[in-house]
Amino acid sequence: MTITPSVRVQAENFDLTEETAKLTAGRFDIGAVVTFTGLCRDEGGQLSALELEHYPGMAEAEISRIAERAAERWPITGLTVIHRFGKIAPGENIVLVIAASPHRQAAFDAANFLMDFLKTRAPFWKKEHLKSGQDNGWVDAKDLDEQALTRWEQA
Amino acid sequence: MTITPSVRVQAENFDLTEETAKLTAGRFDIGAVVTFTGLCRDEGGQLSALELEHYPGMAEAEISRIAERAAERWPITGLTVIHRFGKIAPGENIVLVIAASPHRQAAFDAANFLMDFLKTRAPFWKKEHLKSGQDNGWVDAKDLDEQALTRWEQA
Amino acid sequence: MIIRYFAWVREKVGVDEEQLVLPDSIQTVGDLTAYLATIDDNHAAAFAEADTIRAAINQEHVDADTPIAEAQEIAFFPPMTGG
Amino acid sequence: MIIRYFAWVREKVGVDEEQLVLPDSIQTVGDLTAYLATIDDNHAAAFAEADTIRAAINQEHVDADTPIAEAQEIAFFPPMTGG
């Protein structure tokens, strides 16, 4: 039996300590918790905000599918994914992944796997707004992100 | 120029949100923060506490040396390591590693590297106290932990 | 069938979604993108580089050769850039 | 020279640290562990499996063949189990 990942797509920010506590409270079999927080950079001072568009319904469904694959592949006691949408200013949080496990490498690998697949499979798109007031258009997908997936292929 | 890691060896607990905020506050060049929290497991309900002995002075010095190696190897904007000592009950935190970087894989790799080296190089030793009242002796080092280091060898 | 658009595909088509009655000859996702490109200038601009556009049927990723017979909802969008 | 012990090495020796005046023949860490094993029964028990014991000079890890001439402080302990 694998766990049921907690997946949320929301405009609101999240709190690392609070979200971690939800996975660990009252449990004594967890040896490792890895969190990944993705933040908005200002791209050398040029960016005023990112605007994140998403596909409601599919965003939650696709993230859940990715999280379930991680939960089947590694000995995980809990997984949380929170992805924000809407306008996000530099320095603000965009995405949170938490993986809890009895073992440290499983927690690292599950969180790393989740982020690689979120980047390329979760239906979110980023548009850049510049401090100059200009709309800098949609961020291009990176070949490197697509290539990162190949390391998770199993023999 | 590399950053100066923040290293603390303390009896007190730590807070994930607070420690992360110290690395990210007022910065707009961070795209990724990875945290690793190591927790005390109860080993199937048998354990009442772990007792962590350390070598004061060397513990801080050795962790700083490991953290500086990580900061030289990956593009890191901030590193925090907190290792607790004394009696720690199941479910409580033992160790925290935080790596902040512009790039997600650098943050994952630096945190993972730090944990592997902390496990085998930082002068801490764990003794198990059982719920039966018995002292279960010192935890043996694991060959697997030593083997994990080889993946960080550079050509 | 509801067709939904996201990001720059949405901006170029000019609407979030539309309901279309399709000719019987449209069997696959690839057939549909080729057909959409012929509707008007906006659609033509959106689907000019059909190879870069991704598709989902009923909120799951699909390929160009996936049949559309079971689709209640088909979405078209650029490569994802979340995370 | 101060010699410090940790974990089960400390428990077997019976003290946290001790100050020793060493014979001139003791040149390396390996020489010192061999010598310590001859002091009394407690030290003999602690250093019975000298190969498993790690050493640090002035709070840095060292090998058995490291010279001890520059040492103000030498520590002996089991393999580390932190993290």
C-alpha cells in the first residue's frame, strides 16, 4: 500500500514548518524529510513579477499522477506538493515539494524526481513582467529540463 | 568568492521556516532552496531516546570544512547546517541542512553531499536507550554510508 | 467537444475555449491540429508550429496519433514551464 | 599532550581525557595507539581493535601514519554515526 500524496494548486503562499509538521506529526518511523522550495528570481534586477497560468483540474491531476509514481518507486511515508499560480514577485515562493521517508536517499530522490517531472509535465506556464512595464512574453521551455528526465528511466 | 556557511552545534531544536528565511531574506537571486531534516526514529517502538555525543570544537570545524567543499563545488548562495546533541526522543529533529542556489540541481546536490559527509565525517556518536530501560549501546557505523561517499569522487 | 487553449496558444487563438462540431474525417489529435490551423488567421497563427504544441485529452497528456473519439475535452498548450 | 576519548573508546578507557608524557619512540598515530594499548587493562580493552578506531590531531581527521610531533591534542573515537 502506498501513501496518498497531498497536492494543492493555490494562489496563497505556504509555510515550510507547517507543511512539514503535517507529514511528521505523531509519527516515529520517519528518519528523513527533504523539502524543495522554488522561488521567483528577479533575473538580474529586470523582473517585476512572474505570472503563472495553469490548467485547473489537470494541474492537480497531473501532479497527483507524478507524486503517485514517486510513492510507488521509493519507500515514502508522505509527499506534499503545493504549486502556486497568479502573479508572483521576485523572492516569493512558487512551488513546494516535501518527501518524508525512513531513509535519507529515498527522500532526496523522490523530491528530486518530483521536481524534474513537475517542470516538464505539470500544466503551468510562466510569463515575465519586466520592471520597465513591458510584458516580456512567455518563458521558453528548456531542453535541459527535458533531458533531466532521462536519468529517471529504469532499466 | 564563495559564501560562508552557517554552522551550529546545539542542544536546542530548530525551525525550518526561520532558518530558510535567514538564507533568502532580501535576496532575489535564489531559485531553489533544499532542506534536509534528519529525525529520530523509534525503531519499531523499541527506542525511548537517542543520546548524541559530540567532539566540541571539532564538530563545528569539521562541518565547516565539509560545507566549504560544497560551496566551492556548486553555485551556492547560502548553506546552513545545524546538528543537535544530547538526548533526543523519537520524532524529534536531529540535523538540518539547507542549501540555497539559483539552480535546483545544485541545491539538491549540495544538500545530498553535505548529508553524506556529515554521516561519516562529523564527530558525532549515537547511543540507543530502549523503552525497556536498557542501554542498547552505541550505534554501529554502516558500510553503506561509507560507500555513499564514492559517488562524490571527481574524475 | 470542448477545446481549451493555454498560454501563448490561448493568446494567439484569442479565446480560452470553444465548442466545435468536427468533420468525421478528424480522427486523431494530429488531424485536429491540422484542421484547427485552417479555421481562420488566429488559429493559423497559433498552430503554425504544430510540432511544438502539446495536447491533453480529458486532462491527460496525449500524442499526435491519439484518437479523439473518447474526448469530452481537448486542450492545446506550449511546453510546460512550471516548477 | 592532551589525549581525548569519545563514545565507546571513552567508556572503555574510563576517562574523557588525559595528559601523557610519551616516550621519544612514539612518532606516529599508529605508534601511539600501540603504546596506549599497553598502559593498563582499560586502555588494552579500548584499543584491542585498533583498526576500527579513528583519530584526530588538533581537531582534524588523521591516518595511522600521521606524525604526532605537531599535536597539542589527539583524539581517539569509533567511526562516526551522526547525521
